[in-house]
Amino acid sequence: YFEALSRGETPPVRERSERVALCNWAELTPELLKILHSQVAGRLIIRAEELAQMWKAVNLPTDLFNSVMNVGCFTEEIEWLKFLALACSALGVIGPDGIITVNDFTQNPRVQLE
């Protein structure tokens, strides 16, 4: 690129395609759900528009967000823990050793059971 510029030539340009953009989407992971949960900051209800922005900020696919919204029949106001539970189910983790529950996200480390 810089060699072409130094010689006064037109630098090579990669053609961008929509497929390249799609490859940049993050995959839904428990860690990303934990980030979203911490951003919701203990609220039980969150506005759909705000959650959509948070979802987009962590680079998750909008079609997955829309799918969770449709399955949960959510509208403008979302019950966060219900949304989180449905998003956990989208992870597709099955089995007693690998199942992820909403409780994994909502545990308070300061609470000790004796």
C-alpha cells in the first residue's frame, strides 16, 4: 500500500463484501451474556431499544437478538431475567456438567451459604 503511494501509484484496495462484515460478528458466549448482565446492573425491566444497543455494542448478531425477542414475545419493555434465560438457551449447551443457568449470572459473590 505505502510502496504504491511512494511511487505515485494508486494503492491496492480490497473490495469489501457483506460476507466480510458478517464474519466480524461475535459468537454468543456465557462471557458476553455476563457482560450484558453487568450492564443491566440489577434492573428487572429494561427497554428494548437500550438492550438492542448493548447487544450491538458487544458485536452480537442482530438476527439472534430478534430471535430471542420473538421467542419471548417481548415488546418495548423486557423482563431482563426472562430474556437472559432465553439467551442462555440459545447457547445450546446441554448436559448436567455443561448446562448454563440464569443462576450462574445472578449469583452474588458476597452471599455465603453456610
